[in-house]
Amino acid sequence: MASVRDGLVAWVARRSVTRWLMGRIGSRALSLLPDGALVPLKRDGLVPAAELERMREAGPIHRLPMPFGVKVWLVTGQPEAKKVLSDTDAFSNDYARLGAAVGIEQTPGGLGFADPPDHTRLRKLLTPEFTMRRLSRLVPRIDEIVTERLDAMAAADGPVDLVREFALPIPSLTICELLGVPYADRDRFQELAAARFDLFGGANSALGAISESLKYMEQIVRRERREPGEGLLGMIIREHGDEVTDEELAGLADGVLTGGFDTTASMLALGAIVLMSDPAARAAVKDDDRAVAPVVEELLRHLSVVQVAFPRFAKRDLVIADTEIGEGDVVVVSLAAANREGLDRLEFDAARKVSAHLAFGYGAHRCVGAELARMELRAAYPALLRRFPDLRFAEDRPSFRAASIVHGVDTLMVHTR
């Protein structure tokens, strides 16, 4: 139970909801959370827990067993998930609204915890920088980063940790390139990125890393104000400098880090596990360039590494799938469950043609960096398998996270030759 509890604490801290929960129920009370409350965060290896699948089959919405009168509803049906994720009139993401209700002044900022019109204004600043046309400038650098990591793996003696040497550095360095982080600062940037998702440091460690990361981002923003560079921050300052404060811009940059680092790193590691375990998928990605994009989409759907979306708060009394939701109730969408609805076969299928999925969310809060993540995955998977055709596991079972909003592995030891 302790490892599950620690995972939950890290999960909560990671999304900056820890302050609310700690103020509302206390840190010791986390140990009292019933097992059923953790179902959306549990996996059996790569696949969602059997209990989540039973819940999905039983109905599209369920109340999670939470103590202290906290009402939390879990949405598992896909149509209902889309409704909740897209209806900004009925549901709020505004952390400041929640914080005011429980006496908390500090808010994490960024897009994830903002409602229109603030969310609309801030997203308009980011969206042009995340179009395929603007992102295409990163393709050569992404290829270089992937090659550098493969070279490092090839130079290592004995088994290699794919997480440390491949999955973590690729998104971290790509985000550095995107934001325009000075090269001299990149080691520190990577340390901050990794620390905020430390499962073993606990809530205080993660929150400290988030606070330090925001301070660091503010320094970068002030530097960019003086001399705007060619990265995302410099672009926004040149084109919209009078429309955004330093605090807002630092929050947006930190949001890019939060949304694009751990998620893509987890996809790279877990996707490698799938590909090493599935000869057909492995061959398709390694030998057929046309197969890479559809296999990536199936991996995104199947793995759904972001297991639940940001919590929503009902703005008024409403009804979802014949279930009465009260004003102020918390509504959590299980992306992992919704992505399994309507399938004849639940297992991974490299030949499946995925027309749409919710791996990046849905509606106004859909991940703005979705195309960047796709670019990284499409570059990394085939390069990895072509460079190391004999890539295989060096351990019986990877160390999967016990309970986390972003599913993943802490280490993944592999043989490259």
C-alpha cells in the first residue's frame, strides 16, 4: 500500500492539485484512500486494471469512493468523455476558482488550469508555434538528438537503461530547442524536468521542483524580453510581447515542459516495450516508412500514457448519462478507458487503422503539443529499431509505476547487441 500511496502523492503533486488535497484532507489522510479510488491510476503492466475495464463495461460514469465527503466522478465512456472535455460552459478547469474556495492563493498557471476567456487568449499565443509548418524547423534537430542518444547507447558496455539514455533525453532536449533554452543551461533544465516527476522524492520534492522550475522559467522569460531569440519564447515576445505578462509566459513555458516531457518520455519507453514484444509491429516500423505513422497512432491509443485528464469542476448541477452531478463536484475523465470503447479486440493491433483517439485529450484543452510529440515518436521508434535490430529485454519485467497519472517505467534495461 505504501508504494501505491507514494505514487498517488507524486501524481497529485505533479498536477499541482496536492496543495488542495493536503489542505482539504491532510497528508496522513492519503493513506486512508480506499483502493477503489486508485483504480483509474492502476495498470496490469501496459493495460488498464481489470477493475477499470469492468467499470467501463458496466456504465459510462461512476462515483469514486473518496473519504471526507469529497465527490469525485469517473467518466469511462467515450461520448461522455468528449462531452465533459469539450463543454467549458458546464465544467471548469480554473484552479484559481478552486483555490479561492479553500483559501489557497498560489496557482500553477498555464493552459491546463485556465478557463475561457483567459485560456482562449493564452492558447492563441501558443497555437501558431505548434503548427506542422512552424514545427518542421525542429525536424533536423530532433534527428540529431535521436542519433546522439543512439550513439551513446551503442558506446555503452553491457545492458543499457533505455529510459535514462533514450526516452528521457529526447523530449527534454527537444523542448529545450523549442523554447530556446540556452545550451549552457540545458543540463540544469533536464534536472528540473526530471525532478518534478520523481516518484520517490514525494510531494514536497515534486512541488519544490515545480516552484524552482517556474522561477527558472521567469529568468528565461526576462532574458528573452531583453534579447528575443528564435525559440518559442522569443517568437511570442516579438509578436505578442505586450499581450502577455512574464508570469503568464513563464506558466506557459512550464506547461510545455509539464505536458511534453514525461508524457513523451513514457510513450517512448512503453512503446519500445510493445514493439520489442510484437514481431509484426517491430518489422513494420523498422522496414516500412509508411507504417510508422499508423503504428504510432495505435500505440498512442493503446497505451494512453496520460491515464486521466485534468480534473474538471461542475459549474452547476447537471446530468451526465442519467447521473446527477452536483455543482462543485469533481469530474475526472479516464482517457485510458475511453480509448478502449467500441473495439472488437482490446489488445494492441499494429494493423489497426485508428481514425481518432483521446490520447491527447479533446476539445479546448486538447494537448497543444500533440504534433510535436508525434514528430518525436515517428523519428525515434524506427531509428531505434534500425540501429539495434537485436534490441531485447535485459530483465524479466520492467519496473512499471504503481499508480500515476502518467503511466510509465522508472527503468528499462535492454541489450543492444
